[in-house]
Amino acid sequence: MPQLTIENGQADSPGSVDRTRKLIGRPGKGFPALAGIWAGGGRLLALLAFLINAYLISAVFLPNLSEINAWDEAAYVNSGRMLVEGEWPAFAGNPLVALFYGLTYLPFAGSPFWLIHSISLARLILFTLLWLCSYAVARQAGGLAHPLIMVGLLFVSSIPVSLLIFPSDPLFVAMAALAFSRALVFQREGGLRNLTMAGLCLGLAALARNDGLIVGLAFLLAMPLVAPRESKRWKVFVASAIPFAGLVGGYVLAFGVLTGRFELGTLERTYDNFEAGHQIIFGGEGNLNPVIEAKLEARRVFGTPEDNRNSVLLAISRNPEVYLSRLEAVVRGLPAQVLAAYGKRTAVPIFLFAARGVWELLRTKRYLFLVLGAIWTLPVLSGLLITLFRTGHLQFPFYVIFLLSAVGLASSLANLEARGEQAFLGISLLGFAGYGILMSKPAVTFAAVVVVGALSISLFAGVSGRPDPRTRLLPLLLLFAGGLILHGDYPGPKQRTLGVEADEQAVLLMVEKFEPGTRVAAGSPGPIYAARMTYMGLTSLDVPMFATSEEFLVWADAEGIEALYVDASLSYDNPHYWQLISSEIGRGLERIFAGDEGNIQVLVMKD
């Protein structure tokens, strides 16, 4: 049995250390400072990469109201405000997200732009958290890849930014990634404390998104089976289960004591997403919001939530033929969605080297590594049940994919002069290039060409006969440069002025004109929450389809609606209601604000 050496706090096999040294050179030669930082764990370089990346995308941290997700992001920020005011969300409402945004709300509670400032702070914290937790995963490659390789992948990926617009996503991903890193430590070194930390983090992940229940339950079932033989299975289960069940069960119990309701609410939320998933085959008639029309059609073909007792499986059994049509459509569109989620350019090298990483783990018999990766990828499969994949859903296990890609990249570069390695990379990249040409996806072809170029130069440098150690880092630097090319432009810094854009002016007017909590009807909730008003959504299943504008006004008056906020989510996405509303401007409705050439309006009900 080969002895293990401990380097950077990790157990590395002699073979893997030799391959790494072959790639980067020994400390003190070539570039002594760089080699020393690399060999020492690369924390300084990782920090520098994070700071540079944060600067390059800093405009994301300073959004105007129009650059904020007016649905999920605004709703979660408002749930934080409501939590501060004493309203607890149910478990299915992702209470950890509400708590997080409650904390980011407090410093700006007195500002008319509290929602924007709260999101600015939250995005910066969440982006930092994603980097920290991803780096924690990167350090658990078990000697097969240096953490800085995954840092490079993070730098050239847009995923840490794109996750931010759905706030429950980054908080869930960060907690799940931290749990994954602890589970990797356990499968390599043992130690029940690592399992306890993993269970604790998965409990937090479940409080951030219901998907955490999927990973958590699979984790509890799998860990006793994959634990080292010397570990007692019941101790493994208890160490995993107590923190996870304590957090999840503790919140459900506390919420029940406070409200008298002891339900999770996950069935209702899953069923609602199942109805929304019907848009994969039903484009709607163009009168209402497409999601609302898809839900109405789903109720026609599958029955109502009450008919099915919020059971997706029962709904499917009522009309399996239609469900299979949905499933076929979502599977057919999945490759394009994966490309979009991981970047049309960057997805090619990421998944190519991830496949190589899987092979390296199989070759070195690190099967438990792969088992854990599969467990943490399980939430993606739920999209097949509800036939609904959002970009963020596919990005949930990005840290698993990136870690496999880092392992594969390190293995490929260490064996780049081998004929078999060259054949694998060459055939794979030619295949991607051909796919891009045949399917009219130039971004895929471009990615394959860039990677071929970087690897070709690396191979030439490696076999040129020059023993200079300074060339040892060249392959990674070339591939990093290729990644920057594939990434494209960064948004860079920006100067933000609030209160100038039309939607922000409308918010200020509503704050001045109406009392907090005033009922305002709108298409999307963002500006209404920003003004601390009560959102009365016109894109809702319980809003009738009115035949005349007079009927609409009678309904609005009965609902206590005092004003209407008009933007594209109403005028463009819901033309039926907009036609009724616009015909009453100047009669039953008075316009008190108009901006952006009439695209933003505030209307009040006439007495």
C-alpha cells in the first residue's frame, strides 16, 4: 500500500503529486514567487482572482430598479422586510432567504430606495459566499487537481453572477457546496464531525430552497452505506441526521407554534411549478401572462390542485399522454438549456474536461467521490418531473461539474504528450466543432477551436526540448487566456444615480402620495414592494377575465385597490387587462405619473 503525503492539508498520493509537479514545476525554480504561492495552497492568488473578478463585474452590485428581477428577487427582499415586521414565511417559503434579506434590510430601513440598497448589499455578500464555498470544494480534489484550477474556472464563468437574480439559488448553492466539501473530507479521512457539519449545512440549504430536502434525504440514506468500514453505521446516520433534522424540524415546529400551521407547504409549491411547466408545450393565446395561461391549460388537462390533492403523480396519472409530450419536449430542449446555463462558449471545455475527470476518478478507483457528486446533482432531476428547467436549476451543481472539470484538466495536461490523451481530446473537440457547424451553433465551434489552439500551443511548448521550468505553467496560463476569450466582455464598474429613471421616480411618487400598505394593482411586484405598498397581482389565477372595463373597475373597487402601476409586465405581458385599463384612463382612472414615453404610468381610481 503506497504511503500518503500531506500537502496543503490534503492527503495526496505520490503519483498525483508527481503529476502536479510535472505540470507546474518545483517551488523555487522558474518563477519562485508564483511557484511558492501555488505550492502553498494558492490562497493569495485565489483572493486576488476573487477581488479582480468582483471589480470586473461590480456593476452587478449597483443595480437600478430596472435591473432587478421584479419577481423572485424583489419578492424575497420583501419577505425579509416582512420578517422584520413579524411575518414568518412557511418552510416552503425559504425562511433562510427571508432571514438573510431581513438582515440586509435593516441598514436601509429608512431609505425610500431600501429595496435597491438591500439588493446591492445582498448581491455582494452572496457573490462572496459563492466564491468561498466553491473554493472550499476546490480544496477537496484529493491531490488530483490544484484548487487554483477551479478558481480559474470560476473566474471565466458567468454562473456566480447569473445565480444572483434568483436569491434563493446562490444561498442554497453555497450551503450545499459547503456540505459537499465536508462530505468529501469524510469519505477521504473519516471523522463524524465532518458529517455533522455536512448535515448542518444541508439543513441550511433546505431552509434556503426546498431542493435541499432532496440532497439531505439522499445524503442521510447514503452516508451509512459509503462510510469507512471501521465506522459504526448508526453513529454515521445519527451524526448526519441530528443537525439536518434539527434545523428542518425545528423551524417547522417553531412556525407551527407561532401560526398554528404545522405543514411544510412543499407539495403545494411543487404542484404550482408542475402547472407552470405546462408552458413547455403550451405557448398560450397571448391574452394573459404566458405562465398564467399555461397553468389554466394544465388545470384543464390534468385537473385542479384540489382534484389531485396537490399530488403531481396523481395529476400525471390522469393524463399520462399529455405528460409524456411535455417530458419529450423538455428532454429535447435540455442540451440547448445546458449550453445556455454553462455558457454557449464555456460549456464545451467545462463538460469535456468534466468527462475526463470522471474517467480519472474511475481509473483511480475513487468511486465514493463520484457517488457524492451524483447525490449533490439530484435536484436537477426534479425538473424532469415537473418538466420545468430554469437556468438556475441546471446551475445548482456547478461546483461538482467544475471540480470534475478541474480534475480532468489537470489529468489531461499531465498526460498531454500521450497518444491516447491526444486522441481523446482531438476526437472530442472535433466532434464539438462538427456539432456546432451542423446545428448552426457557432459559439460551440468557436469554443472548440479556442481550446484546440490552447492545447496545441501547450503541446508544442512541452515537446520543444526546452527544459526551462518557466514553461511548466504555460498550459494552464494558455487555457486561462482561452477562457477569458470565451467569457467575453465583463460589465465593469458603473456610477449609479438613483431617482432619475422613470420607475424609480414612480416609486418616489407612490411613497409620497400613498400610505404604506396601500393596495396597488400591477403586473409584477418589484416597484410595488419598493414603495412599501401591498401588491395586488393582475397576473394571478384568481383574477377574473372581465368582459368590460366597467366590470374591472367594480372588481378593483371591491378589492380595495386605490392605484395601478403600469409597466411592460402589465401592458405587454397581459394585453387583455391593459386594454380594459387603458380605455378607462381619463374616465374611471386618472393618470398621476407618466415616464419613459408612457411605458411607466401610475393611475389612481377616481371617486
